[in-house]
Amino acid sequence: MLEIIIQGVLLSGLYALIAVGFTLIFSVGRVLNLAYGAYIMVAGYIYFYFSQLLGLPPIAGLLLAGILGACMGLLKYNLIVKPLKADHIAVEISTLILAVVLQSAVILCFGNSAKILLPIIPGVIHIGNATVTYNVLVATIASWLILIGLYLFIKRTHVGRAMMAVSMDTKGASISGVDIDKINMITWGISGFLGAIAGVFFASYTQLSPTMWVAPLIIAIAIVIVGGIGSIIGTLVVAHIIGFMEIISVALISPQLRGVFTMLLIILVLVIRPKGLFGREEL
């Protein structure tokens, strides 16, 4: 039981980090960024290239992945989202097309075979009868530090409060003098950074492959649907519900059922409470 609790807490922290960047984009920009999983996948390969092929320190590789993830978000917004912002369906289709393009680019550069990322910090720690790798432990701690930092940024900075205003009422925020374009651009940059950091940790938790972007995208969509699209609090709570569900299903039933109960939960919530457990909530 202790091992299930520990593993559930660790996995939930990672899932929260994966989903919060996805939620952020929808809350501020009203866009379902279907390329978000691809950012996660590309970030894993960026880390692999810099840390394992070029031999840079793991922390340097992680920071470079985060910076380049932010750049991907900014480029996506300026080159695709901004010109198409009047048509949300076109924007969302373009994000899915971008995901497929990025997958093809990764296959051309790194091949189609799966790769194993070396842990950022090797070794294990024993907590009771549970064995936890330092890598997963660091991922969880980093996830919570980043999430706390994001919360403080949103609540206590001028830019963060502007993001809150845009998420509540775009027209009202514009009338009040908020630069909507600038706030959207910042939001896409932050989301790209969060997705990249989550991507490195997720790839080290599973494995690195050109198709790995699908799993974190499904996780992010599941969490924001069940929690309530746009709800940051809902994202955090449901990340823990789904994380524990997966650990329990794998430990007590069968590893083949990983993700099945998550899909059933989505269907149940859509039928009973279409707005999600926490409803629509602005930042």
C-alpha cells in the first residue's frame, strides 16, 4: 500500500506538469493546442541530443530543452495561431498538422526506433518497502516547484494578473489597456517551456520515440476534460486522481489496463457533468 501511495504521488506530480501548460493555453487563448504532445516529444529529443550525444551536463540539457520549447511555443503563436486567430477550428487543425510534421522531422533526424534517456540523477532511494529512482523523485520535486512558481507568477505579477484578466474577459481586458497579443504570446511561450520540461521527465520515465507525443496529449486532454477545461485547480486535482488510478490499476489488476480507467472516467464525466468536475474556471 505504501508503494502505491508513493508511486501515485510521484506520477501525479508529473501528470500535473504535463497538463497545466495545455490548460494554460486554453484558459487564456481559448485554443486546444493539439501540438502540445509534440512539444513534449521534441523536448525529449532535444535533451537526448545535447546531454547524451554532445555530452553536456543533464541540467544544461534540461534548460536548453525548456528554452527551445518556449521558442517553439512563440513561433507557433506568431507564425500560425496569430494569423488564423479568427478561425478557432483552423487553428486547432493546424496544431494537429504541426504535431505530425514534428513527428516526421524527428524520424528523419533520429530514426524510428525507441531510445532510452539516461536518468538526470542516477540511483534509487528506499522508502519503507518502496523503491523510488532519484530521477522520478527529482521530476516530482521539479514539477511542484514549477507549478508553485507558476501560481505565484499568475497571482503576484503584473503579467500574471493580465493573463487572469484575459482568461476572464478578453474584450474587457482589452478595453482596460491589456495588450492581448502580448499576453497570448507570453502564454504560448510559458506553455512551450512547461511542455518541454515535462517532456524530458516523461521521456525518462517511459522511453523516447517519435510516437510518444500521443500519450501525454491524451493525458493532458483527459485531465482538462475531467477537471474542467481551463481550470488550473481542476487540473491539479484530477492529475492526482488519474495518477493514482493508473498506479492502482497497474499494481492490483494488470499493466495492460493502464489508461483504460482514465478513458472510462472521461466518458462518465462527459455524460454526468459535461463541464468537468470543477466547471469552467479562469486562472
